[in-house]
Amino acid sequence: MDLLITDAVIVTPDGILDRSAIAVTGDRIAAIGSNHDLAQRFPRHERMDGRSLAVLPGLVNAHTHTALTILRGTVEDWDGNAVYGYMSPVSYEMSGEERAVMVQLGCLEAIRSGCTTLVEPFRHIPSFGHAMAATGLRLWMSENAADINTLRIRQGDYAEDRAFGQVFLDRTVQMIEMFHGTHGGRVQCQVAAHAPDNCSPWILRQLMDLSAKHGLTRTVHLAQSIEEIRAVRAMRDATPAEYLDREGFLGPDLVGAHWTFCSPSDVELLASRGVQMAHCPANSSRRGPHKAPIGLIRDAGVNIALGTDNMTEDMFQAMKIGQIIHRGGRGRAKEDGVSPQPEDTFRMATINGARSVGAAAEIGTLEVGKKADLTILDLRTPSLRPIIRLLASVVHYGHPAAVHSVMVDGRFLMRDRRVLSLDEEFLVDEAQRVAKRVWERMLAKNPDIPPPPGGLRWLDL
Ligand SMILES: [Zn+2]
């Protein structure tokens, strides 16, 4: 759309402007400057009064699984392996339609949380990619490939299964054909290896060939759990990072999520190969502060992007908890007490995320010529006042309710707190119905999967 927002606070890479204007023409930022100049240059653009609003670059969630909103309120307080115990089984149990509902619930939360971009490695993408694209969000989707059956790992079976793996390779190609570069380039694809403990050298090679053939960036879960570390040691006699390096899988086009149990030499190796990090500090801290050696990772100059991972799309949580985790990252309060600064953390949630998918020239900052992906905050939000250092307030005290409007590609997905791209009322109730149905079916069909800790008590809404 053609829009001129006037009298706003505007967060640019060169500083924070107040009482200023930003013009959007079509899907791009056309100008940033004084109210007077831009009013003259864009007389026919629709006007929006930006008084008490802050225009920020859209938040980039560098690692999430929107369909796993279905597990919200179940496995967070359990100390078992949720990945193979619940997440993999539930991803198979849902039908395409059911996945689409849960994915849209996640996207709805993302929009209300000020996100404009989601990076989504999951399974069965062709079954729900259309529903995700329909939300208007900017997307990087990938099919989480594995050739060790992730439905059997919970029983301790790590047998390689090429037929199982081939399904993901075929589905990756199908996904690329269906979605890559569609919706005016708003929807793109990556190649994903699920994790080092469920991918053989054979499938890693196939995935590298696919990414080279299609020119796609890549992602992998990395050193996420103690079980993964043990399994990779037993099968490959290496750490996950060493194993991926031996197979030639590490490189600057690869983003590793988590790095939780990386050793100092793993960090050195990953950094030397230019691997980027999707850090999911809120999710990774649910069972206690995240253990990743974040001080070493920062010192090594790794590009750190922020993600939410499972069961939430709230990037404010990621920034807030990430800031705390990073500040304690070297275990020395004296040097680490106030580092990173909120400006650094905000960059992790925006431009670093853009860089992680190779899109720093298009999104991640408010600059003329870049895509018009905007997060607009209501500065009348009590928790943000008084406003002195805006980004300090946003990182320490920001929350989804402060989000006023969200624009992607020059189109409002939410305007003045009304979501425009989804039927919010229907969706939240439908998600409740779907979650109940899927949980009951999954437990009935799989006697070895126990009800989640505390059981399932469905409230009568
Ligand atoms: Zn993940």
C-alpha cells in the first residue's frame, strides 16, 4: 500500500528519530525523514497519525515450530525428552487440516507479538504451507529431514532407514516447488537436517546437494540435548559439531539452533566455519537457565539470531530472557553485568535474524529501499513509560500487548490491534477443539506415550 506515517518515533540503524515520518510505497520503504518533506513528496499517500507510536523494524523469529502450539501447557515442566517423546509423535498424529489450524494459531500469536518473519523448520510442510503463507507473514520454511526414524527413537532404536529419509528428501523438493519464491518472494524455503542424532552421512550429503542445486540456506538443530550428545558419540564417535564438520555440513550458510551442550572446542570449530546461531533463550531456559556457552559464542564473533522454538511465538520473551542469559554468559558478573546492551539484543531479534537467512539486504532494519516490514508499538502502553531510552524499555519491559500494528511487504496484517489476515475469534476456538482431538487420538493409539505430567484436564470453555 502507499502510506505515510507522520509524527512517529522511528528506529533506524543510525539512531532514533522522533516527530518524523516514514513513507511506504507498494511493498518497500520509500523514504524516512521530516514530516514536512515527506508530506510534500508523497501528497497522495494515505496518512496515518503516528503520534505516540514507534515504528520499528519487524521482529524476525529465527527458529520456531508453530504447529507445536498444540503442546502448550503440557511438557514444559517435564524432565524427559520432549522431542522424541511428544513432539515427533504429535507432528505425525495431526492431519494436514489440524496442522494448518495449530500453525495459524502460532502465526496469530506471532502477529500479535510484533513478528513479521518466521523461520519454520518442521515436518509435512506441503500439508500446511498454504495456511501459513495465507497469514501474510514473511516465511522461511523447511522440511526437517532425518533418516533415523524419529518415531522409534523414544524406544531407543537408532537404526538408519533410507526409505524414511527419502520421504523427507522428496517432500523437500515438493515444498521447494510449491512455495519457494512465491507470494512475491515473501515465502521462501531452506533445507533442514533435523538433528545430528537422526541424520546419517548419506542424508546429510543429499541435503547438501539439494541446497546447492536450489541455492538455499540450511538449518539444523545442534547439541540440543544430552541424549543427542550421547547418541552421536555412540554412533559417530564425535560431538554433534565434529560429526557435521567431518561430513562437510558446516558453513556460513548454515544456522544451528540451540548449541546448548557445545564444548569450547565445538564453539571454536563452528565459529571457524562461519556457522550462525539461532538462540532460543526463553524456551531453552524453561528447565533452568540455558546452558549454552553464550559468552564464548559471543566472543567468537558468531552471528546470533533469536528464536522462540516451541510453544510460543513471543519474541519479547526471547529478548528479555536472552538479555539475562547473555549477561550471565561468561559466569563473571563483573565483566558481563550489563553486556549486551538492549540495542545489541534488539539487533539479534531483527537484523541478525535477517542475516541468518541471507536476507539482510531486504529486511531487518528500517532503511529506504528495504521491504516495508514494520512493527508499530503503542507508546502509551503503561509499562513503556516513561520513555527515555526506547530500546531499553522495549527489551526490558516490552510485551505483545504493546504491539499496535504489524505490516509485512507493505500490507497491514494487524492495524490498531485488529488482526486483518486471520479470523481470530474462530481460530482460537478451533485450535482448542483440534488440540483436544489430537491429544486424545495420539494417547489412544500409542499406549507407550503417557499422558503429559499432571494429566490432561480440558477446561470447559
Ligand atoms: Zn527447534
